[in-house]
Amino acid sequence: MTCYRSFPPQYTFNVESGSTRTEIKHWVELFFDVKVIAMTRKVVPVQCARFTVNRASTSGEPSAE
């Protein structure tokens, strides 16, 4: 038998990057009618586009080697 008082349920939410911890806590407590006792943060890495630049030819013509 699991007692939720000793191990409370944990939830994960994706939120706007400009939101503060206080705003997030306020809205979660308001919408879900719960008391937030702790919050942690995880920043999801952003995928960057990779571009390849051909530096062998600066004039736009193929080199005559």
C-alpha cells in the first residue's frame, strides 16, 4: 500500500520560456486546485540548423588545379 503523504505524485508541464517560476506556480495552483510544494526546471535543448560553407572557391567558379 502506497501512502501519497510520504511520496506525493509528480507532474511535468511544458511552459513558455518567458514565464517566471512564480507565474507558473500561481497558474498551476489556480487551474488544478493544488498546492505546489516544489518545482524543478529542465531546459530542453534547441536543435540548431547546420549549414555547410564551401570555402574552396570564393569567386563562385571552380578552382583550376
